Amino acid sequence: MTKRALAPASTDGGNQSAARTAQTPLSLLNRRQVLLSTAAAAAGIHGTVHGQTSTAWIKDRPLRLVVAFSAGSSADMFARTLSNELSTLLGTTVVVENKPGAGGSLATATIASGPPDGHSILIQSSAHSVNPSIYQKLPYDTAKDLSGVAALGWQPYVLVSAPSKKYTSVKNLVERTKANPNQTNYASGGLGSSTHLNGALFVWATGVDTLHIPAKGTSEALLETMTGRVDWYFSPLSVAVPRIKEGSLQALALGSKDRSPALPNTPSMTEAGFPDAAFSGWTGAFVSSKTPRDRVEQLHAAFTQVLAMPAVKAKLETFGVTPMNISTAQFDSFIVEDIRANAKLVKLAQIKPGQ
């Protein structure tokens, strides 16, 4: 695996520290609070799948959930958790397809340029709104060429390392990394992924000098971390919990501001002493923006009904997922604002754009 260095977080000494003090990510991003405050407004607008407009089109052929990341990723977990219930509810086959690459932009391009009939649905992560700031030549316009079907939920990341690294806390990791500048490294699920953004934000917030090693997906990043070939990784909580419980990974802190019921004994990044490194990702479903609005709303209603099922809610809670409960219009507006906010974070964290 080729190492890719992140720009040092403290290249200008005092000026960098002053910049951190003057403009923190907390002032740039309050995405969770914004969404939760709009949830009440969204209450009551979700219809049922079988409304006045015909849903016969759904049964014309199978629905495809095109996951923007590899099997074992957080987005993949959402797709496979929801697919069977969607199939039963809609009375049609639901197929999960993984199309990883370029921060999920390969899958996104497939949906943006594909038939706008609602049969192909993108399952993407926060990388969706990061990619415009990472990739200079995206073959689609993120805000204009995709329409939000459903915001599936928030999920924190967890800072993990191999037990053999013997980090005792986040503070200990930072101290040891600063004592050995550019001698340590961290993994991500790929350039521009949410795990990359969380890692880069942590580097910026702590001022450590370390190397970024982008993997080809969550599974590879986890393997590199568990074997000790990389020092640490901000893993999606859903895929990390089983490995933490079996002892192959050590959890140092949740990447979010708050603790998660999924790991109640693991401190949040705020509790660990680094509130500016707090970051939570989201996962959502999208279709081509040319898809008829009645079909978008019918799909939204279907996802909403499935997400509200007790068994689905319980399973997602074990993965640390927090519901978002917003309308399609609110989700589209959120994406526009999230693109702007993430552009600031990418610049702040000094992530170098790709091609």
C-alpha cells in the first residue's frame, strides 16, 4: 500500500495555533443540531407507500441498492439491513450491489447518469458532500444531479488501534505521536471518505505530524489497523464494535461529541479532551434528480416505514445509529449546506484534492 502524507498540521507554528483558536470546526459545522431541529417540522409529512399515485412501476423489475463502498462498510451495513424489509414491503426483489471507488463517486456517477426511473438507488455516506472539495473533475454535479430519497441516519466513528500498540488513551496517542513526528500513520477508507475527514480533522485539532494511508475500503483499513501496520483508524462504529468486543481492536474514543450506547464505556472525543476533532457521519439514499417526484416520494415513504420498524430500529441502535427523520426537500437542502461546510473543513484540515 502506498503511503500518502497529509500536510503537516503545524507548518507555521504560532500562526497555525492562532487559526485553530479563531475558527474551529464547531463553529463551521453544527450539522447534527440543524437536522435534529428540523425533525419536528418533518413530522407528519411522511406518507405511506401506497398513496393516490400508482406504485405499479416498482414491480416492473428489481430495485438495485448501489452501495458506494465495499462490502463490510457502513453504507453496506445499511443497505443489507434494509433490503429484505424493503423487498417485503414493496413486493419486489431488492438487490444490493457494491460499486466502490473514488470516495463513492464511481457509484454516484452511475446513478446520476443512469435511467431516472427510481429502480437504481444510491446508498452513500458523508463522502457524498465531501467529494466536490476532494475531486476536481467529478462527472456530475452533487447538488443538482442527485435527489435525496432518505437520510438513513447519523453514525459516529470510533478511534481504534491494535492492542499491540498499547495506547492507553487519546492523550497518550497524541503525546507519543508528537514525540515521533512523521514516524506514525493512520488509515482511512479512501481519499475523501468520511473516515479520512475524521482522521484529518483529528490531525488538525491535535497538531500531530503523521502519515495518511488511504485503503481501498473499510475492510482493508480495518485489517491494516488490526495487524498493526497502521497505528490508528477512525472506523465506522457498526463494523468496529464486533472486533472491539472480541479484542482484536482497542477503542480509544468515539469520534463524536457524545458517547454511544453501542460502546457505553468508551469516552467521546470531547471527553478525551479534543472537542475540535468531533465528527459524525451520515448515510443516505439517492436517485437521479431526473426521477419523477412522485416516485422519489414513494421511495422515501418506503424507506421511512422500514426505518421505523422495531426490529430495524433495534438493529441500527446496536450499530450506534441515530435517526435523522427529515423530508426529501430538507435532505436536499442539507446536502447543499453540507457541501459548503465540508469545503471549509477540507481546507482547514489541509486535505489535498485528487484528480
